[in-house]
Amino acid sequence: MHAGWRGAGGRLRLAHKLSLCFGLFLLILLGLTGLALMRIESLNGTLLAVTGNGAQRSQTVRDMERCANEYGSTLRSFSAADPSTLEALHRQLQDTVQTCGKLSAAARQMITADDGLQRLQQVDQAFDGAQGVLRQARQEYGGRGEGAVAFGVRLRMATEQAQEEAHLNAWIRTVRALGAWDDAWNEATARSASGLAVHARNVLLGGALVALLLAGLAGFWLVRDVSRGLGAALAATRQMAAHDLSRPVPVERGDEIGEVLQALEEMRERLHHLAASVRDASSSIHQASAEIAAGSQNLSDRTEQAAATLQQTLGTIETLGQSVQQTSGSADSAHHLARVANEVAQQGGQTVSQAVATMAEVNTASHKIADIIAIIDGIAFQTNILALNAAVEAARAGEQGRGFAVVAGEVRALAQRSARAAQEIKGLIHDSMSRVEAGSVQIHQAGSTTQDIMRSVERVSGIIATISQEAQQQLGGIGQTREAVRQLDSVAQHNAAMAEQAAAAAGALTDQAGRLSRLVSSFQLGDTPRSAA
């Protein structure tokens, strides 16, 4: 059973355990409070019955006894009363009867017990018997007035006083018996209230003891459960603080303390893995540091060789820079000559263009001359025709036209010579035009050649300018290369110094790796540790 409680306690959350304990305590407290309220309510009802309704009922019973005595005293006064006071006595007697009736009715409202009601019934019967004299007087003298009724009461008391005294005494005895019952009932109620108070006190004390016992047991169980969990967590923490990571942390709970134990177990596993990894890594670091030291020394030697090679490269770059600078100067000179040749070619092109224009003008003039010669040839042809016609007409005229025929023959001969001269000039003009056209073609070809020369000179000038720019860029690049080689030389020297420092640092790393191995070996991991080299 104890193990069952432990298992149930381990599964419950700590907040649930606290809530359960405090809930149980509050439940018991509420139960005790409800029980106390019930007992107090019952006691209060009893006390009210004694002090409130009981006291009022007792007072009413005492008033009923006093009213009965007053009724008897008034009724006895009729025998020796002066006739003038009979009406006043009668009114007083009626008032007393009404008062006694009201008191009896009030007592009936206050008495609930059967025996009390029986006694009250006896009182009412005795009260009714005591009113026999008054009732008979009213029957006999009621129609004659109040004075007659009072006189009738007096007569009845004179003749039936002994019987009326018996009724009065019986009434008083029943009232006193009712008073005795009331006193006994009040005493019994007081004893009941006292018993209720004692019982309530005992119940409250017993409930308080039970509540304290249950609260103590719940608190003891809670403290013991929490202490056991915290003790396990403390033991696990001390175990890990002592570098013992071989034993797992027992996790047998499902509450917050179980979560703490689970977190400690996860921390132990991670520390175990970390320590094992560091232990393995320390050996690797020890070996790697030795290799780094050897590599650093080798790097230092190679860095010195690289620095010497960079010095030689720097001298070669200096020589190359001078050669490129000379090439740049030659390219500038060639570019200047190309610009001069381009200007001369442009002037030749302009001259050829002018010659082409002149030949075009000559060709135009030759065409105009040819047109004029054609006109002259036409005129000569027409003149020849006219001379021939004139000769024909002169022949027809005979002797009279002979002189005109001679003139016509001369004119014809002149026209023929003019025609032959025009033909010769026309042939010369055509030959000159052919030669002018051939010269124009040659001049055009010379202009095209001059343009090709100009374009070639421009391309050569552009190429030379490009060569000059590239030579300048190469010169700048060589300067940058020279500066970079100088920086590489400085870096190589710096690297050589750093390589020596790395070798020293590798030695220090080897020492630290050995120290790390010794520190890690202090952790108990539950397996065979690897020895550091």
C-alpha cells in the first residue's frame, strides 16, 4: 500500500499535490464550518425557544393567573359593594373576562406541545365554568340594562358563592398547572440547549482533531515526497559535481521534480558525451599540433624561398617596365608621323578633287565647241545647197547669169572648204573629249586611291594610338604589378615571421592538449579512457 501511494504520488504533479493537500484541508474546514453552523442554528433555535417564545409564554401564563385572581376578586366584591358601584364592577368584570380571553388565545398561539395544549384546554374549561354566574345573570337580566345584570350577579353571588368559589379555585388550579408545565418545559429546553452546546463543542473539537490529523498526515506525506525527490536531485547534482558521469540519474516520477531529474539526466548525458568528445578531441589535437608545428617550419622555409623568387621577379618587372616605356615613346613618334601623312594625303585628295572639277569644266567646254562646230557644219551644208541652187538658176539664165554662176561656184567651193574644216575640227574636238574623259576617269581613280590612302593612314594612326594607349596601360599595369610584387614580398616576409610564431603556438597547443587530456581524464565516464599521446 505504501508503494502504491509512492507510485501515485510520483505520477501526480507537484501543483496537484499541493492543491490536493490544501483542498483536503479546506474541505475539512468547510465541513467543520457547516457542522458548526448547523449546531449553532439548532442551539440558536433552542435558545430562542427558551429566551424568546418561552419567556413570553411564561409571562402570558403568569398574566393568566393574575387575571384569574383579579376576576375572582372582582366577582367577590359584588357581595359587599355599594349598589352605586355595581355597574362599574360589572364593566371591570367584563374587561377582566376579555383580558383573560385574549391571554388564553395568545397562549394557544405559543404552545405547540400536545400536553401543553391539553392543559390549556383545561384552563379554558375552568374559565368557562367560572363565568357561570355572569352568564346566568346576563340571561336573566340582560334585557333590563347593565345595572340589572350587575344586580343579578350580586344576587347569584349571594346564593351561589360556594359553587362559584369552587369554579374559581378550579380555574386558578388549572392555570397554575399550566404554569408548572411551562416551567418544566423551559427547564427541559434549557437542558436540551446545554446538551446541544456540549455536543457541538465535542463535535467541533473532534472535527478539529481529525482535520489536524489529516492535515498533518497530508503535510507529512507531501514533505516526505518532495524531500525524497529533492534528495535524489541533490545526490545526482553532487555526483556530477564530483566528475562522476557514469551512473544515470533515476527518474521514477512524473511531477515537476521528475522533470528536474529528467533534465539532470539529460545534462549528465550531454556532459558525458561532451567529456568523451573532448577526451577524444584532445588526443587528436595533440597529434594535430605536432603536425602543425612541422608544417609551420616547412611553410617558413618555403616562404623564404618565395621571398627570394619575388625579389628576382621584381627585377625582371623593372626591366620589362623600361622596355614598355621605350615602346610607348616609339609608338608616340609613329603616331605623330601618321598624323603628318594623313594631313598630306588630305591635301593631295583636295588637289585631285580640284583637278577633277577642272577636267569636268574642260569636258563641258569641249561639248559646247562640238555643238558650235555642228552648227557651222550645218551652215556650210546649207550654203553649199544654196550655191548649188544658185548655179542651177544661173545656168538657166544663160549668158546673163554666168557671172552669178561664177560667184555661186566660189561660194560653193568656200562652203565645201568650210565643211571640210568643220569636219576636221569636229574630229579633233571628239578626240580631245575622249582624252578628257579618259583623264577624268584616271583623276577619279587617283581620287579614290587618295581616299583609300587617307583611310589607311587613319587606320594606321588609330592602331598606333591604340598601341600607345595600351603601352601606357601596360606601363601602369607593370607599375601596379611591381607594387603588388613588393607587397607580396612584404607579405611573404610577414608570413615567414607568422610561420615561426605558428610553430611556437603549435608547441604551446601541444602542451595545452596534454593538460586538457589530464583534466578530462578526471571525469568518470564508465568506459576505458583513451590515453593521450
